[in-house]
Amino acid sequence: METPQQEKVFYQDTNVTVTQSRFIAGSNTYAMRNISSVSLFKIERAEQLQ
């Protein structure tokens, strides 16, 4: 019987986990299969009107 391979964790915090095969955000899990590229961006919070 083959032993299951450990997933390599690339990033993990209280709400998000990223491994070589899964992206987990809260209670949602997404497969990483067939992802060929990613990009990083930041959404700035809009200033509130006074």
C-alpha cells in the first residue's frame, strides 16, 4: 500500500491556506489544477465621505 504524499504548504494564515494542490479561503476550497499563472494586486479601500 502506498503512503499518501504530504502537501507542500506555500502560505498559511488564519483564513487562507495555499498548497501545491489546493487554495482554501474560509470554508471554500479550490483545486489548483491547470493554473498556469497568477498575479498579485491590492485593492485600496475607498476614503469615506464626511
